[in-house]
Amino acid sequence: MISSHYRWVIVAAGGLLGCIAIGAMFSLPVFLQPISRDTGWSVTGVSSAMTVGFIAMALASMIWGAASDRWGPRLVVVTGSALLAASLALASRATSLIEFQILFGLIVGGACAAIFAPMMACVTGWFDTHRSLAVSLVSAGMGMAPMTMSPLAGWLVSIFDWRTSLLIIAALAAAIMIPAALLLRSPPALEESHAAASSGEGPDMSLEQALRSPQFIILLLTNFFCCATHSGPIFHTVSYAMSCGIPMLAAVSIYSVEGLAGMGGRVAFGILGDRYGAKRILVAGLLLQAFGALAYFFVRDLGAFYAVAALFGFIYAGVMPLYAVIARENFPLRMMGTVIGGTAMAGSLGMAIGPLAGGLIYDAFDSYGWLYIGAWGIGIGAFLIAMTFKPFPKDRPALAPA
């Protein structure tokens, strides 16, 4: 019997895994200009590797999530960690744009999907109390990426070329992530859930019924529009600041401020979600996120960038863990990897829009203005969709056969 205190080890391991995985993938914005200058590949072409990555995350999320439901999180996350490190190393040797897009986009993105959904499903299963806070702390580890991995990438590329820098990040990922993944354990409540389901005493919902329910569909749509709102502003912050005349290392520090604020936002929104309800806090956060994205349209100097980055990072990062909490509150634990994988799939598709859209807008107008106006409109859409979510009644009757 594993001690209940071990759940905090799971939280710590999840935060570390998320930090390295997301940080490795989001090193691309820092490498964007150096790669383009060194290879002659267009900004749009290099940016589209990120788009490919998010599409790969989307396609792989439910697969990895379902695998974690069947075989447990440890095997899935160890496999994803090894695949992530190998694909980063291979991407550092890419000699053509299409090869880079496949290695950094398709494979790195697919590997990152093996971390997020299984990890979130695992953590929600370990906690009955303080669930929003626990999930938010894992997410806060991901928020550490702009404060740690992005400055590291910026420092490395100021000393080495981008290829050597990316290879170093690959080695770091292997050395840290694989041992951390070995600490994972399936939640004890999952065994109880499987036993109850097999005895006919468990939740009355089949997987097919869950995936066809209005609650699941609304979660998918909300996460899609939410991520489409912030993906462009996140990915193009460094490039936008540089286009305003801000030096590269200072521009990367804006990204770090956004990440630092995001850590606070994750914890604050987690505490608020435990106190006032995850759905209520999510809806409020989505409305604020839309106007936070729009605020970038009005900034040009470093101080203003810092202020908006702090606000925007606090909000967008704060809302993201709440999707997993809402999923756990409404769906059986035995299918949590699949359900959270589905919401992650939708979020990844939303994230795929921003890098490509921002690159196209910049190449067409030599400006990022329309990116932030569009993000505001999409953010309002996310808010309106979230307003329609109605949780399952606590004493819901059995669902009609699918």
C-alpha cells in the first residue's frame, strides 16, 4: 500500500516532467530567428514546425491517454520521455526544412502528448481534496519552462549555434525526464474504480457515452478556442518584441516574465477553483484572457511588454489546469486518461493555429497587429462556449444506451 503522502511525489515529478517537455518544445520561438538566418528557411516555414507539433500532439493525445488507462502512466510517460529526447537530438541534425518539420514537429509533438494527458489523469486520481491546487501545481511546473528552459536556450544559442544548443537540450531531457517518469504510480483509487465497474456498482457511464455527451463536446470546443486565443501571442512574443527594436535577450526575458506570472496564476486559479468551483473560475478567466491578448496590440517598449506579459501569463496559465479538474468532476476515473487526452487533443489543435497564423500575418503585413485582434475575437468565443457547460447532476440517472 503506497502512502497517501506519495501523491505529492507524483505532483513534483509531474511538474518537473512538464517543465522539461514543454520547455524543450517551446525552445523553438527562441531558436526561430537563428534557424532562419542560418538555414535560409522562412520564418513561416520554421514556425510551421510548431504547428505540425501541436497537430501531432492533438492526434496522439487520446491514444497516449487511452494507453495510460490500460497500462498505467509510468510506462507511457517513460516511453514518451525517451522519444522526446531522441527526436530533439535528431532535429538538431536536420538538413532540410521538411526534415526539421517532421522531427521537431511531428515526433516531438507526439512525444509531448505522452506527458500531459497521462500525467494529469494520474494526478486527478490521487486527489479527492485540493484537487484543483494539485493539478495547478503540476501545471505550474510547465509554467517554469519560460523561466528556465527559454533563458537556457537563449544563453546556449548566444554561445553555440542552434544545432549544438538543441542537442544539449535533448541530452538534458533524457537525463532528467526518464528518472522522473520512473517515480510515477497509478492512483490507488483507480483499482477501486476498476473493481466497482466490474462488479456493476461503479459509474453508470460507458466510454462511448462519455465521448458523445454534451459536457465532453463543450469541454473540447472551449479548450480549442481557449488555446487558439493564446497560442499566437505566446509563440510570437519574442519575435514581436524584437520587431519593436528590443534586443534578443531582453525579448526572451519578456517570455520569462510571462512564465513567472503564469506560475502564480496556476496556483491562484487552483486555490480559487477549489473554493468557488472550477467551472466558475474558468469562465471568468477566459473573458479576462481575451482582453489580455488584445493588450499586446498596444505595447511597444520593454516596460509595457513586461506589464502585459505578467497579466496575460497570469490569466492564460491559470485557466489551463481547470479543464482536467472539470473532467475529473464529471467523468469516471477509469477513463480519465482518454477524456483528458480528448480535451488535450482539442487544445493542441487550437495551439496549432497561432504559430502558423502569426507567421503568415507577419510575412504579409510586416506586423503582428492583426494577430492580437484576432486572438481577442477567438477568446470571446471561448468565453461564450464555456458559459453553456452544465455539469452532470450528482445523482444522475443511468444514461440511455449509446
